[in-house]
Amino acid sequence: MSDLPQLNNSETALYADDTALFTSHNDINYAYDNIQSHLNRFTKWTENWKIKINSSKTQAKIFTLRKHPQPPLLCIQNTNLQWVNRDTPAKYLGVLLDTKLNWKQQIKSIADKAYAKTYKLYPIINKKSALSIDCGLVVYKALILPTLTYACPIWNSAARTNFNKLEIVQNKFLRRIIKAPWFVSNNQIQHELDIPPIKEYINHLAQTFFSSLPQSPSTSIFKLGKSYTTPRRIKSRYPKDSLKPP
């Protein structure tokens, strides 16, 4: 991997056998040229090392807040890559990346997965079950909470209305654990069980993650956690910005 091609105008992200090439530019045509040049160099490298690329699993996606002309199709090993539709997110390492990066579809997907696990656990955690509260909390922390917080430092900048969907999942499960009647507030349940609101807990995880970045060798290579001088987005912000005062 030491001779993996690196270009000045685009970058490479690697995780196991998943590889992502990405670039950023105000002009869609320049961005297209950057990525296609990188793809050409990358495919030549794979050919030299006898590595086969699965083009059927390769996606091309444009992330932007503005309207833009449709660029030509990217080509990889004589195969054209269709651009992922604007309304369809691209999936990378289990995270749904939508066009505007507002994370609405990602959080909906997380909530659906958590609900699915909740339904499967209903036979042992319900208002008539004999499972103790302590055991119920262990189940919550082992199965439901990791689902609700997967890759959360990345989508921590999502709107509060999206986080409310995850808060509802947590509150419903906690109420089921302690068999709480309707008049007991969610805040009281969280206080009694020493479970923070989901947004507060995710902020803590994100803060810990970004604080650890300077100690990572990848920080200098990929410029992780760097400050941006480009104009800020109107509403959605960079993940790290969500931990700063507005």
C-alpha cells in the first residue's frame, strides 16, 4: 500500500477493503476532472498489483446544496459509473450519505433498526415481564444504545428534529423496562435510571472522538479536525462544528 497513488486535488479514505476517493470544488467540472484523474491513477495501480475492482459495487455521488449541471459519467476500468440519484443516499461503512448531508435518512434508518430490535425483545421486555430493571438496562446498553449511536460523531450535526426520533426510541424502551405508567415523565425516568438524553450522550461521544484526533497518525495525512476558512453552510454544519457555540 506504500505506493498507493496520492493526488493534490483529491484524497483517499481506506477502511479494510472499502476505498473512497473524494474531492471538493466550487465548480462541478473541476471536481469531475479531479476524481476521474484519480480513478485513472488508482485503476492503473490496481492493475499493476493484480487487484480486481468490483465496479458493480462502486458508487459515484455528488454532495452539494446548490443546483448544478449533470457531469459526464465517471469511468473505471472501461465501465461507466452511473451517478447516484439526488434523492438516493450513498452508503459507506453503514452510514447513509444524502446529497445535502443533513443526515435525515441516516437517522431514520437508525431509528428503524432500533425499533426492529425492540420488537424482537418484546417477549422478554414488556409490561408483564419479570425481568429486573438492572437486566433491562444491560439489554438496552448492549443492544439498543449501540444501534442509536453508531458513527454518531459523523452525523452529530443533524437537526434537533431528527434527534427527537432517536429520543423517542430511547424513551419508549426505558418506559418498558420500568413499566412506567403514562403520568411519569421521560425526564424523571432518565434521572432515576441515570440515562442522559440521547443528544447529550451523543455530544459526549463526539467530543471524546474529536479530542482524540490529534493523537491519531491519520490526522496529519487526511487533515482530520482541521479548521475551515470557506463560507459556512446556512443550516447544516460540519460535524466538529456541532460542538462549538454558534
